[in-house]
Amino acid sequence: MPSSTVSHTGGVTMPHARGSWFDPVFRGLCFGAATLLLVSLGGLVISLTIGGWPALSEFGLSFFTSTKWNPVDDVYGAAGPIIGTLLTAFGALAIALPLSVGIAVYLVEFCPRIMARPVAIAVELLAGIPSIVYGMWGLFVFAPLFAKYIQMPLIMNAAPGSWQETVFAGIPNGANILTASIILAIMILPYMATVLRELLLTVPPQVREAAYGLGCTPFEVITNVIVPYVRRELVGVVMLGLGRALGETMAVTFVIGNAHGFPKSLFASGSTLASTIANEFTEATGELHTSALIALGLVLFMITFTVLALARLLLGTKKV
């Protein structure tokens, strides 16, 4: 039990709890952990900047605007991988977000209780599959089927000179921007659906019951009551999926086609920042080539940091 001590002036001090001597040590350890994290983050940024500076200083602004990537001539432009990264990430998010909302709503609102838990566990298990497994499945199973049953019919039925021919132009091998977006969507879907399900479970039952009591249909309850109730947290779910898609490497490397040019159609081959680094870093022998790849890492870091900062800014706004 804590005991009170009498001071020399006759006053009574606050009771001292057992183990209170460890509080300063504990605060110091927590401060050290936070400081170590910030130092590590700063060291990462500094090392990437130093390593990528030769390429950035050599090519200047053209490093971000040019699509030419030629290790033979030591000419490097990151516009192709940057655009490919953004296209695949946002394409995956556009596919995965409606599906994750549908899965979460079904598990919370419509799924029988005896089935809800097993289905939720199955969704969570999908998040534990290694990305290289998704990539191999996409390359050997999904890409051939996609090329045969979707890509080829669309290309063959597109009228010459029409917008369909422009949108669906590409080599019918199944390795393209759209395929990479679909594989990424499958990968981020379990994360988004699981987190969104937990968010929907936080909605008080009284809110649902009140809406149903007013005569709302299930669709009206979901769209006008439940989803608006968690719309602020939904921003975090979206940014979680987007951040996961931006940094994915191996799965995208298998199915994107690995072409450094600017993708001009849904079925065009492309590349991402992460896939370019994975493909070429072990083969980079020249100093400028290595520096260009490190600069790609710096660009990827800044894009991811910007996305997370934007998410934090949106989450920091007041809920209305």
C-alpha cells in the first residue's frame, strides 16, 4: 500500500506508489525509442539523397519528365516508372475499395452469424499470403487466362481507328498495367475489408435500430447512416490500401511487363519504381546507374510519405 510521508515543514506529501522510481527510466526509454525512430527516418532520407544525388544533379528536372531509360548510354528518366506506380496503385484502389466495402457490409449486416466468423477469418488469411505467391499465380495462371478471354477478344473486336483500339492496344500476353492493378487489388483487398469490418462493428446498435425504426431500407441504412458514421475513419482505410499498393514490388514485377516507356493504354506494358529497382539493382555496375536506382527509391519514399501525410491531414480534420 502507498504510504504518506511527513515533510520537515509539517506538511504531508503525496503518497508514493511502489515502483515510482522506475517512472523516469520508463519515460527515458520511451523518449529514446521515439528519438531512434526519427533518427532512423532522417538517416534513411539523407542516405537516399546522397546516393541519388549524382543522377539528380546529372539529369536535373529531366530525370522526372523523361521516359528514356538506357543503361548502355547512361541516360535515365523516371517518368515511366513514376506514372506506372501511380496508375497501378490508384487502379488497384478503384477496384478494391468497392469490393472491400461490399465484403465488410455483408459480413456485418447480412451474413448469418454462424458463417460470419469463418468468412472473416478466411479474408484475414488472404492477407498472410506472400506477395511473390500472388505474383507467380498472376504470371502463370491469371495472365494467360486474362489474355485469352479478355484481352484478345477486346483487341480483335475493336474497330480500327476507334477509341477502343487506342484504349485496348497492346501485346496480348496478359502482362500489362491493368493486370498489375488487378493483382494489386487482390492483395490489398483483405487489409481494407478487415479494417473496414472492424470499423462497421463500432457503429452502435441503437443507430441501426433507430434508422430501421424510421422505416429505412437496408440500403438506406448502410448508405445514409452506417457509412457516413465511419466516413472519417474510411479515409484511413483508403490510405492504408493505397500505401500498400504503392510499395508492392515482386507481385507487380511478375505481371506488369517491365517496360520503361509511358503506358498509353490499359493493356500496355509498364513498370513501377519498386519493380525497376528490383529488376536492375543487382545488375547495376556503373555509378550513375546505381545512383539513378537509389534516386527512384527516394522518389518512392517521397510519394509514400506524401500519401501518409495527406491521410494524416484528412484524419486530423474535425468530424462533421
